[in-house]
Amino acid sequence: MWKTSAIWAAGYQPMAIATKTQIRIGKASSVFGMLHDVWRNKHIGLKVKVRLYESLVMSTMLYSAEQWPLTIPQKKKLDAAHHKFQ
């Protein structure tokens, strides 16, 4: 109970976090789409593609996530987005 009170006192509200999560997933999806030609290019190795995915897509999706008090449904949405991109 204390953690929840401290989080709300810091200005975090469950709906605001849910909205931020959806916005971050949307931005990551946009970045993933912009890299469509990279994903289809057979001359770019898998190792490079993984590095691009981690550095561009995942970092976009998880930007400032360490400050989010995630609920189980929000974590599941982030996990689902990650698996969708793979």
C-alpha cells in the first residue's frame, strides 16, 4: 500500500501510465516500420539487424520506462509489442 501511495503522490496515475505505454508502443511501431527496407535487405546480416532493433525499436519503446509503475496488463502489452516486432 505504501508504494502505491508514494507513486500517486509523485504524480503518477494509472491512466496516465497506460496512455504513455500506448504512445511508446506506437512510436516503436513507427520506427519499426521505417526500417522495413532494412529488415527485407538480404545483404544486411542478422547480427546488424538485431543491433538495430535493440538500439532503435526497443529503446524507443522503453524510453523512460524505468519510471513507470507498470501493471500486469501494461507489461503484457509491452511484451506483446516486442513479440509482434520480432
